[in-house]
Amino acid sequence: MTTRTRMHSARIALALLGAVGCSVHEHAVGDGSTPSCNQSGSTAALAAAPGDPPCPIKTGGSLCATVPKYTGTQVVDGLSDDFCDVTATVYELRKGATFFGQAPPIVPDVLTARVAWDAAGIHAHFHVDDPVLVRDFRYDGSWAGPDYIEFDIGGTFPLVGFYDGEQRDHGLMNIFMNPESALTPIKGFTGVVPAQVTMGFVYPQGGSNYGLDRPRLTDIAQWAYRTVTGGYEFELLLPWTMLGRSTPPSSGTVIALDLGFGTNNDPNYWDFWPSAPQLGTPGTSGQSFLAINPLPNGSGTSCAPLQPANAFPWCDDRTWCQPTLE
């Protein structure tokens, strides 16, 4: 159980927007994703997904160092064909950076991230190899325990630490993406809990601190989702105005980003709740980050009182990567 899990209430706040199936969904503020990939060396072929033309995945990307330039035309429809030329960062859950004091997870799930930029904003496509999709029905169930992708992103270099996305490090935020799932025990509800994309900020310190109420992704952004064989996929388009910039950046600009990844592959996960609400069968769940960088000059955490000893990506943006836009 993580620090942030223990902080959160078990209140139920169901916002079921209607059950959806496993096909591509699109919204103005959409449901989004992409196809299935099998890695085999520097280039891998996409597993054939219905309606998705095969295209090679160029591995070898490093989002902590650089964000490649986007040269295509993105249609946010859940297909991967708009990202064939974007170098992918392949992030294995068990090789990610873990929270302080936590052992590396043993779950072999993999997140393949293709993130690029141009004058319009950040273009992103995420494919997750995850055989069992589990969702939490409780208040703020978007992270910890069940399945999620966390995309920490901002259009500027992070300097503040405990950010709020509005006054301090304007435009920096967490974007949480949760797949659809039928493995969610909601009394009186049958069917699939739909995919969701929500925004999180770290609010000003004092009082409630971390924002528990996660709004849906703003209307100026677009997203799409689909479930594919062996996992799920999301696709995003995030305009620069959303990320705190009045004008697009130029090549050579340093921005801020990080990736968090969580999974639970126990189909009987909820049989353990509430006696062990975030655990289930040992070895079937885990979470990690692409990076948790050390704080500059040995400075202390700015996460207090949320976390008085350590700094985490969800409350201190200085731990994020600072890649350069190619």
C-alpha cells in the first residue's frame, strides 16, 4: 500500500457515463487509444488489430532526454497509424523507479509510449500490454491498485516543487488514464465501466492539499481509447495553451514530463476487499514511474505534509524528467 493510497478516502463517487464496448470510441473530449505491439529488437511489427493498418514501431526512444518532433497529421481515433514515425519509449513496469522503500514490482506488464510535439501541442499514443484489466469503484480510484497510466506533463521546465498547475508552475498537471473494465464490484451494476481520462493538480499546501476531485480532461484536449487483445491503448492531443504556454515552443526548449504506470492482474482482486483493499494476490500488482529524479542541491521535499520525508512525482515536479524538444 502506498502513501498516497492510505491518504485517500474510500468514499464512492461513481460517475458512470454509460457502458461502452471494446471498439474504438471517440469524443470531442473523447475516449482514446491505439493498437497492440510485439517488441523484437529495434523495430517491431504491430499485432494486427481490427481497422488498424500494421506499422513498425521504432524503439529506442528516451522521453527523459528528448521529445521527437511530430511530422504527421493526427486524427484522434484510436488508431496507431499516425505514430508510425515516432520513436517509442518502452517502459517495463518492473524496471521503473519505485516509491521510496518499495521493492520493484515483479509484474511483467509493459507500457509503450510514443510522445511527440509540434506547434499544435503534445501528441501521445500509449499501448499497454496487460492481460487483466481491473478498475476501482471507490472515490479517487484512478490510481494505486487497479490499472492506470499517469502522464505528468507541463510545457515548461519544473522549478517549483509542490505545484498547483495554476499559480505555481502554471500548466503542469497529472493526466490519469484508466481502461474500461468489467472487473469492478458495483452493487446493482452490470456491464463495463467505461474508460476515463481525468486531470489532477497538486493544490496549494494546507487543508485538503492534493486535489481529490479529478475533473474530466478539458474540452480543448482530445483523447481516444480502445481495448485490444492483451491490453489497452490511449491516444491524446494536448494543446500548448493547456500546458501553460501562450505560444508554441521552439526546438531546443526544455519541458517537463514523467510517466507513471500501475497494474493489477488479479481477476479475483475484489475478493480481498475490504480486508486487503490494495493488495490481492501477491505478485499480481505493482506501480512505478519512468523516473523519480533526485531533488536539486540536496534540497528537502516540498510534498509535506502529504509526505514529510520524500518527494514523489505526483507532488513534486522537480522529480520529473526535463527532456529537450527536438
